[in-house]
Amino acid sequence: MLSLCSGAGGAAAAAPDNKPYDDRLLRLSEILGAVHYLRELCGSNDGQFWRERMTELMDAEGSSALRRARLSRSFNQGYRSYSRTYIACTPSAQTAINKFLAEGVQISESLMKAIP
């Protein structure tokens, strides 16, 4: 019962840190994680490029420890999800990369318009 009450209080305290565009930001974080894994798997030699983009996103939008944790969790979810799905670069993995890159561009453009 104590943890239930603590969780509710924590959520209420975190509410002011929420932004109207957070769903898109979290999806973009997840895409960055998936692309980081898949492009590495497919030998693109990007190094830490996608992880660095995530770090930049967290620096720009991670105004609190909770926000940073949520963004990081989404990135890691994308990375882990695809690391469980693909152990080798396949045509399907290449297709997923292309779809994620296109979706990432769309989300980024919509965020640029939404964030003052």
C-alpha cells in the first residue's frame, strides 16, 4: 500500500515536467535506439552517431532526472527490442532501417514546428 501511494504522489509531482509533445519525443528516442542497433548490425560503420544524437536530444529535452530516464528508457527499448528480433542483417532489417529513418525525419520536422 505504501508503494502504491508513493507512486501516485510521484506521478503527480512529475506532471509539470510533461510536455505536450512528449509522445513524439519518446517515439523518436525509441527510433534512435532501434536505428543505432540495426545500422551497426548491418555494417554501416556509424560508430556512436545515433547514440550521440540521443545524447544531444537528452541534453536539449532532459530538463529533469525523470525526463532523462524516460528518454533513455525509450532509446534502450528500441535498441533491445530489435536486438532480440535480428541477429543478422537481413532485407527485413534494411527495410526497418529505412522506415525508421523516414519516420524519424517526420517526427523531427513536426517537433521543430511544435517546440518554440
